[in-house]
Amino acid sequence: MKRIELDIVALSHSVTQSHNYAVVLGERRGQRRLPIVIGSFEAQAIAVAMERMVPNRPLTHDLFKNTLDTFDVQLREVVINNLLDGIFYARLVCVKNGEVFEIDSRTSDAIAMAVRFECPIYTYDFILEAAGVVLEDQDEDIAQGGEAGQVTAAGLSSENLGTLSAEILQRKLQEVLESEDYEMAAKIRDELKRREA
């Protein structure tokens, strides 16, 4: 199965869930984005490592990295390897004395570790197909105009998605992506996929 390398492209506060955040991964050679809702602690752990801040005392992920370093275990890569019932699954691929082994992990923790070890993050095409969103050229929305203005991105809710046409949903998807509301983008994507099925 072909693996796809991802980069962290955004870390934002969740608009619809006040205590949650979204980390957005983008395929390195493509337009698809993979939004993953995470908790505030994990968001902080990722942000601290990305900004290269050094807390007074090590955070849990720093402690785990220090432990692996002490025992000469290298984190070679992170693989987001499955998606079941809306939950992402990940593995830490580690190396010690030339032996490769994998450790099961929550995806948010795996990403926090990947940032600390500066190792690549991978996933598979079937996960991007199921949960990814595509960033399209913004000029198309501007050129089409008209009907897209009837429902604002701020006025969207899970309840009214079913009342909108597929064309409007596609336009709204672009709007919420531009405003970095990745959780709503995932809901719109799910509605569009439900209709395709």
C-alpha cells in the first residue's frame, strides 16, 4: 500500500468545540488536507515543540522523548495507519540497534512525538480519500458568485447541512477551509460523501 507523506500545515482552535483544537496535515505533494480534532493538552504539546519553546519542567511528550533517547531508541517515522468510526489510529515506528519495532499511539500523541524527533509523518491514500478535504483554486468561487452568498459559513450547523444543495455545500466547504474551521469542513465533507453513497 502506497504511503503519502504529510506536513503539519495548521494548528487552530476548534470553532464548534470550545475545548478542542484541530491539527491539519497536508500531503507534501498534493492539495489534500487531513483535519484531526485533538484535545487542548495535545495541541499545546505540538505547539510547544513547533515553536521550539523550552518549558521549565518537561511535558509528558518531552519526558517520553528523553526516555527513548536515554535508551538509544530512535523514532524513525509516524504512520497514521487506520480510520475506524471517525477515530484515527497511528503507530510510532522505532529503531534500536538496527531492530525496527512499532508502538501503538493516539494520533495526536504521535504527531507531538514526530515534531520532537523531526521525523516524517505518513498516511495511506484510503485515509485521505475517506477523511481528507481538497483545497481548490479560490478564483472558482469568486467567478461563480451569486448563490454562494445565500448561506454564510458562520451560519452553518450540522442540522442545516442536509437542506443545502451539493453545489452550495462545495462552496461552503471552500469558505470554511479558508477560515480554518476544519471541524465544519469535515462535517460538510461527510455530508457530501453520504450523498455520493
